[in-house]
Amino acid sequence: MKITEINHFNHHHKLKLSYSGTPYQCDGCKELGFGSCYQCNNEKCDFHLHENCGVAKPIATHSFFKNINFKYEKKGKQGKTCKACGKDVQGFMYKSKETYLHPSCLELPSTLNGNFNGRSLRLNLKVKASTKCLICQNKEISKGKLKGWAYISSCGKHCYHVGCVNNLNFENWKMGYFNQSQSGGVTNGLVFINEENRGSSSGRKENERPLMRYALNLIVQAVLGAVVSSWIS
């Protein structure tokens, strides 16, 4: 059962579970979010928390880390990066020894399922990319330093680093290129164009591009926390 109203140490007003129709920057972990969130009713505050930042678990686990517990911490660590996406941990986080995870990365769905024009698509979250990311054209986010988690299709043709999608989300959010879709989801207007401009689509057949765009938008919404239940298994 969802908690619909909370008092939070990070804000002086009560926060209600709401739906944000546009992307927002979480005032807890400092990452982007969309959809369900805890929000202050006072419009002057403009305060948002991811749902899992608002009611964070004190101890968490992840299937990629066997027999390891992550402890929730309220403050980020300067110079430390999230193991999943490679971005700095600037706010709320989970820590185990020298491994750090954003709360939103910790909660990423392990599998995304979709259907595009009758073609089923299954994207699995992996601890590292087995092929080149279609955005950065590398297997690693930071060569020799961080491999980074990636969503990879079961056919192996579609591979996207969580961190690369996250970076594009931030770029396009700052430029105002996100739009709310008629279905209530969010579409990233330039995310696919940016991907092509980086040369990731060179050599691809023209008829493959709509499926690539569809796969990427599934991951965009997963990273933003806007995944609908039918996409998760």
C-alpha cells in the first residue's frame, strides 16, 4: 500500500504523493524523475522527491551484488560516482564500502518488455555491456575505469548504457526538449536525433531506426522512473 503523505527531514512542508506530468530534478538525489513523486503543494516551493527517495529503505540489496547490503545515506560523496550510471552521487545514495548507487539506479527494472508493430522487444539490464553502446559507441562509460550498467535487447542489436541515456536526458531536459505523450508517458524529443548525430546510426538500415527509437524511449522512461507495469517482468 502506497504512503500518500509524508513528513520529510529535507523539507519544512508536508509532501503528498502526486503525479508530475513533466520531468523534474529530485531534491533528494539530484537526478531527473517523471511521474509518481512526493511533491509540496505550495507552488512557491517547487520541491520534488522520487517516490523511492521520499520513503527510502534504510538497507537495500541488489541482484548484481550477492550477499551485500547497501546502507542509505543522506549526503553524497564528493568525487564518488554511481556504479550503475557513472554520474556523481550528489545527494541521497546507497553505499556499501566503496560502491555507490543512486536510489533511482538501484530501483531500475531488471527487464523491460515492449511490442513495436507486432514485433516483441525484450531489454535486459546487465552489469556491463557485451557490445558497443549505440550512443557512445563504446563498451565502457569511462574507458578502463567504469563499465556501467546497460540495457541490452535479447537479440543483441540494441545496447544502451544507463549512464549515456541519463546524460542525454539531462541535456534535453535543460533545453526543454521533453514532451508529455498522449498516453501519459514522456517522450524525449531529441534523444534519438542526438544519438544519430553522434554517429551511432551509421550503417544502420533505415527501417531499423523506428525500432531503435522505440527501444531507446523504453529505457528513457525506465531511467526517469516512468515505467508502466506492463513493461516490467
